[in-house]
Amino acid sequence: MNKFIIWSITAALAGFLFGFDTVVISGADEQLQNLWNTSDGFHGSVVMASALWGTVLGAIFGGIPTNKWGRRNTLMVIGVFYFVSALGSALAFDPYTFAVLRFIGGLGVGASTIAAPAYISEISSAENRGRLVALYQFNIVFGILIAYVSNLLLKDFGNEPWRWMIGVEAIPAIIYFGFTFSLPKSPRWLIANNKLEEAKQVLQKINPEADVNTEISSMKDSDEAEQPNETIFIKKYRFPLILAFLIAFFNQFSGINAFLYYAPRIFEIAGLGEDTKFLASIGVGVVNLIFTLIGVNLIDKAGRKQLLIIGSIGYIISLSLVSIAFFNEWQNMWVPIFFFLFIASHAIGQGAIIWVFISEIFPNHLRASGQAFGCSTHWVLAAVIPSMVPFLFSTIGAAWVFAIFAFMMVLQLIFAIFMMPETKGKSLEELSKELTFKGNETINIDEQTIS
């Protein structure tokens, strides 16, 4: 196996902890609310969403250490955050301490959505970049599945099962931290910081047969064509900025995080029993994993745009069926089946492409900043929407909540068809030229003119 593939897999393991950390709380959801006797509003916005608010800050500010310390060093710090959060949360004895420690884990999640995709995209070739960056998403859904299985196995373990559910994450966190020491620094980050000899050594390890001097020259030319004091908010980067915002916006308005956080509760509302709702949650994890594998396999063949169109259609059908099921009070088997279709649509569409797409559309010197913008948009909504779920379910009802999500996916389908460019098979330097406005020039993308 090529070294850069091993490095990609290692960096992508940050996604495993992301997925595990995000979903493991679902098993402790009702136990925590009953233990501390908190209101729906406090439970949803503080206890459950504290990690997501940490993720928001991690995403907003994660570009700073990713640029200053480098992608690899940031990934190492992320491992420490996961470990401290898992162990500390499991030992917490009040909701406030619990929320603070979950917040720390959220910082790691947010920063990982910047550092890991950036690192993998910068050590990959144009031909396999989509598949390798999508390994991050695969590890996310693998982590989600393992979290669901772990919750089922530990749901009756000890006097307070939730402590074991959350604390077990410390084990993969310390293993991941150890693996990060084997990673080299990103060659593009080294070039941007004028460490050319070190960059040359890494590039030679990635592809011993390549003309390393030519590669370095191309990367340097791309960086030197841009102004060092630029930001992502100037006019020339307006289009990639809009793309990053919309892909992240629609990702969360599918309702994916709202569902993952509250899967057992949603299945309980649908009429499933205690054991059955945990088994159904595992079914969600299995479907997610299978269709993520399909998406990873197709992303460099069908492309990012086609997968998003397919996923959008699946979203619209599945969310509409879920809404109808709740309106008509269909119980037991129907709601899980419709949710399996929803998860499959997400896994092959948004789930497979979001981190790949955001990591591709900004130039090298602004990649971390651009990803920070896209990821922070994603995580702000990922914090707001799930925190409102207990309140919305108890007021307007689950049927209307999922109807709103279905409508938003109609808008995503329009975006995918008419606005989203295809990025497969192009180098990061080529994409930088294509998606950037140069003065008053007109840039042609997928035979559509953006002016």
C-alpha cells in the first residue's frame, strides 16, 4: 500500500472520533435528562448541544492553528481534545461540568473538519483525491455505527450506563493520537511556508517517480499568483464562498444531525420499544456505512455534482414519506424504513461530498480559511437545529419538522442542477483558476458562464 494512502487513512481516523463523539450522546439522551431533571429547552440547548457549540468555535477558529502550526500538528492536538472530553464527561456529576467537557470534544470535531480534509486533499493526486478525502466521511459513519453498537451493548452496564457509553471514546482517542506521530507535514503547507526541501522529501515519498521539482514549481506559481494579504471575503473569491456556504447550509437543513442526535427518541415517538429503538439505530448505522462505501467508490467516477443530485431526490422522497407517516400516525416498521432511505440518500450524496467539495474549491493559501467558513456555517446550523428538536417536537410536532426538511431539499436539488460546478479529475491549482474571478474576466464552469 502506498504511503500516502496510509497517511490519508490515518488522518481520516479523526472522522471516526467525530462520528463516535457526535452520536454516542444519543444513547445517554434520556438518561441524562432524567438524572438531572432538566427542562426540554435546557437539555436540548445546553446538555445535548454543548459539543455542537464547541464544534462551531472549533470550525470558526480551526483555520488559525491549521495554517500556523500545520495540518499534522493540528490533528495531533485534536486527539488530545477527544481524549480529555471523553474521560472528563464520563466522570461529570452535574450538567454544567458535563457540558463544558463535551464542549472541549466539540472543539476537536470542528477543527478536524478543517485539518483532516485539507491534509488529505493536499497529499492526494487529482485522480484519487475525492475517494481519499471521502475516507474521512467513511470514518465518520463507521464511528456512528460503532457508537450505536456501543450504546446497545452498554445500555444496561453498571448503575449509570451513560458514563460507560460516553467514556469508552477515550480508548480510540488515545490510539488515534499515537498514530498521528507517523504523519509527515502537508507538502503544500510546507511550500506555502517556504520549507521547500522538506516539501520535496514528502513529495518524493508520495510519488517517487514524479518530477518533484516540476510539482513544486507549479504549486509555488499558484501561490505566488495570489496576494499574501488576501482573504476569502474579497470579490474574486465570491463564487467559492457562496458554494461553501450553500453546500453546508443544505447539509444541515436536510435534518441529518437532528436525526442522528435523537434517533432513539424519534423511533420511540414512532412507537418502537426500548430494545427495538436501539436496534433500529444500529440499522441506521449499517445503512449509512454501506451507502457511504458506494458514495466513496463513485465520487471520482460519477463526480460530486451527480451524487448530490441523486442524494437530493432521495432526500425529497424519504423525508416526505417520514412526514406523511407522522401525520397519519403510522407506527413501528414504516418510520424506520423511511429513515433508512433518508440515511442512504444522505450517505451517497451530501455525506460523501461535503468535506471533499469544501476542501477543493479554495486556493492553497486560503484553503484552511475557506474551509473554516464552510465548516463553521455547517456547525452553527448543526448546533441550532438539533437544540431546537425537543421543543419543536413538543410544539408543532415531528410531522411538520420533517416536512420543512423535505422542502429545503427541493431547494438543494435546484442548487445542484443549476449552480454547482463539477470538480472531479482536476488539480487543486486548476480549480483555483477556474473558480476565481480575475478582475473583470468571465470564468466558464461546466459550460455555464459565471460573470
